[in-house]
Amino acid sequence: MIVACPSCGVRYLVDARALGAKGRMVRCARCAHTWHEAAPEPEPSISAPAAPPIEPPPREHSPTPALTAEQRRQLPALPRRPPRWGAAAAWVVTAVALLGGLGYAAIVERDRVIGILPATAALYARAGFPAGNSGLGLEFRNVTTSREMENGLPALVIAGEVWNVSSSARTVPKLVVTLRDRGEHDLQDLTVAAPAERLQPGESVPFHTSITQPAEAASGVVVTFAGGTRS
């Protein structure tokens, strides 16, 4: 606010809040005149009407122009990314294939598959499809048993031959000899190293092993390939 000295007329710019609500005594810096300057009347507050919200102008949606035949021909073809299969998904697909039409051929021809890949014998057996008598392309022949004494102890001697009955070379897995009672219950078993690592078509190799102090209830012997066929 502007305050003027009533004596000399000098004008001063004063903050109205410095006068307080009832005014105050002030002094002129020029003539040293003192007077009471009243506080200014409060101005009525006029609230301005709220402005209406300004709405943005509507956006004009222009239709996307259709591609011409020439433009469509010029678009690059994106290559398809091959799916990433985890180990679990691969096993699921394999199981489905075994149950489907492709699996039917794999089951029927499992002897041939096992002959090419002997490690698959355990997978077939686990799936409930054990190999046949010649599933590995190998066959037991002339299996015999006899009781003898070895180092003063009774022993059951098992002997026989392993034949390659396929048309290609075969890897010979380990042999498992199992003793059974009359009720076909397993009593004892013994794993024996393969008599040969590999057999050519039509080739055979003898095997000979023994079980010391066999179970008295043993009445039969079963010879099998580890994870494969039995005889």
C-alpha cells in the first residue's frame, strides 16, 4: 500500500501487514513527522467462478489404408522359431509316441530297435514292453547246471552259450543268473561279466559261472541279459 506523509507529502510503499489490524504510529524519514496510520479496509473476497473443464477435441481416426497386392508381396517373411523342448517335454512326447501309431511300430519292432540300440532295452522294460527271446539279437543256448564242490564248499555250476542270431554285430551285455524255488520265487541272483564284448552275426561264445552254497530250496535257474531277455 502507499502511505503519504501529511507534513511533507513524501510517499512510501509499505506492506499493509506491517500496520496490523488497528494501525500503528509511523514517522517520516524525511521530516521526522509522526502520525497514526490506520490499517486499510479489508477488500471483499470475490471468488471467481470455476472454469468448466476443457475437453480435448475428439481425435480423428483415420482408417488404416489396406495394403495393395504389390505391398503384400514385398513384406518380408518371418522365419518360424523352433519350439524349445525341455527334457521333461521330450519324455512326454516319447511316451505319447509309444502309445500312438508310431509307438505301435516301435513296440512291435522293439527287438530290432534293441538290437541296434541295446541301451533301449531298459527303457522298453520300464515301459512294460520287455524284449522278446532275441530282443538283443542274442540268444542263450545249451544252458546246463551241475552241482560240484569248490574249495570244499558246495557250488551250483551254470554253463551255456551266447549266440548272435541277428544279421549285424551285437554288443553282449552282462549276464544275470537267478535261482528260483518250485513256486517261481527268486532266491539268489548273481551278475556275471559278459563272456565277450561283441559278437559278429552267427558267432557264439561260451559262458561258465557258479554260485557257492546255493539255497537249498533252489530248483531252477534263470539266465538273463542285464535289463534284457531271459532263458
